[in-house]
Amino acid sequence: MTAGLFTRLEGPVTFALPTRALCVLGLLLGLVAVVLVVSLMTGSYALDLPGVLSTLTGNAPSAIADTVVWQFRFPRTLASFGAGALLALSGATLQNVTRNPLADPSLVGVSQGAGLAVVAAIVLFPQLPYGLRPVLAFAGALAVAALIQWISMRRTGGATMRFILTGIGVAAFISAATSAMLTYGKIDQAMAALGWLAGSVHAAGWSDVAVLGLALIVLVPALFAASRPMAALRMGPEMAVALGVRVGRARVALITLSVALAAAAVAMVGPLGFVGLVAPHLAHRLARSGVGLHLGLSAAAGALLVGAADLAGRALFAPIQIPAGIVTAVIGVPIFVALILRRQGSPS
């Protein structure tokens, strides 16, 4: 029986919820919280859990504890989480758009383009304000992405392996240009640029956290809003057209979003290799899900990966601190090789 706009439903109503994926997402976020607490406790000035909790609630056991937690460890850890989430989302977007599991901002030249722009600013124009770094990084990354897309789309229609090989070649050229700047620049500026290129978050402050947080607030909703055309593109251009997606426009928009995500992270903490490659694959291995939830899983996995890498880099060989970028590269290279071997062994 119906009355007006309201309809009475008879019988049970069921909803299909990705229970495993949601549980995995909760687990990843829980591990991120654990890494945060352990990171706040770990360092040359050791703190126990009650001391950390007291400091976070405004009742620090000492002035030193308050300074160590709020001025050094807390912003550093939050910056690692933010950069990891941004790079993971960038890699997941690239992999979906290009339909290539090997796509990654650090492999196809996007991170290198952002890095070259920032190194040029440090070495050639040291008087430029620090706040311009994200703008320069975005411009450099976008220029490289446009170049790679233009080359890979010629004659082959954007074949995925051609996209990867073109990106590797362009990245090698950009790395050579960056090395030249470091070689002939002033020693103090070159040293500052080298520390940034290592992908370290040890000097991250609240200003870096603010920029990373702003990038997440602005870009992530736009990315999730584009999850439906991304899902269509993942099934191939023909199917996307059949579903009513304007392939060319959607591809350009999604690649631009991917570039912006990577540029924001690279500008603040430097290049962190293989995060955009490993995190989406880890999310896919842990739980199968739709595009939207996969992006959330990838972001959580990326935040956990970089946060744990930074914690391991400064705790395992203390007082020597190993940049997080080196740790992520050590993790990512074997996974990259395994993916290549797997693709070679699978039927084309």
C-alpha cells in the first residue's frame, strides 16, 4: 500500500558491504595510530606512553618533553603520513588511468620533474620564498607529465609499456640535469638540495604539515568525485566510451590530479621513491574493492609505509638518521622487479 511519496517495503532488505575491505581499512588506520604513538615516544629523549599522552593533552612532564613532541616529532610524523597518502593516491590514480600496474610518480618522471623545479629554485634562485616550492613543483611535474603523455600517445595511442619506458627515459634526462645543477651550484645550496632530494622528513615543521593537509583537503575530495570515470577507464577506453565517459577529458583531468598530489608531497619532503607503486599494490593484495574504497586503502597504506620508514630510519641506527626515501627505495625495488618478472611471465 502506498501513500503519497512513501512506499511500504515488504520483506527483508539487504545491502552488499565490502566487509573485508572496511576491516582492512580500519586495521591500517589503527597501525597508523600505533606508528604515531611509537614515533612520539622514540628518540634521543625517550618518553613513555603516559608521558606522551600527558604532553598531547597539555600536561607535559617537562618543558623539554613539550618542545620535543610538539616542535619536532609530532609535525615530522604527520608530514610523513600526509606525504605517504598523497603519493599513494597519485600512484593509484596513474595505475588506474594507464591500466598499468607499474605506473608510479617516481618511475615515470613526475617526481623528477617536481624535484628539478625545486632544486633549480634552491640552487639558482635561493632568494625565492619557501612558499613557492609547491607551485614550482606542480609546474615541473605537470610539464613532465604533459611531455610523457604527448610522446606516448603518438602512433601507438598511448600504449601502457610505451608510457612507462618514455617516463623512465625522461626521468633519466631530468636526473642528469639535476645532477649538473648540484655539481656546479654553491656548496651550501647544493648540500641543502641534496638533503631534500634524499626524501627526508626530519626537518618538517608545522608549515609543511599545513601545506600537505591543505593538499589533502582540496585534492582528495576531487579525486574521490572522479572515482566513477576512473572505474570506467580501468575497463578500457571502448567500455568507458560506451558508459558515457569522455575519455580524453577524463584522462587529462585524472592525470592532472595525480600530478598535483605527487607535486604537493615532493615539494614538502622531497622525492620518496616507490611509495606510489607499493601502496596501491599492498591495498589490492589486502582486500579487493571498488575504485573509491581502493583509493582509501591506498592512502592508508601509503601513510603507514612512509611513517614506518621514517621511524625505522631514525630508530634502527640511532644516532645516525637514514632518510625515509632510502628506506622506501629499499622496500620498493624488489617489489618493482617482482612485478616486472610477473608481467613477463603472464600471457599478453
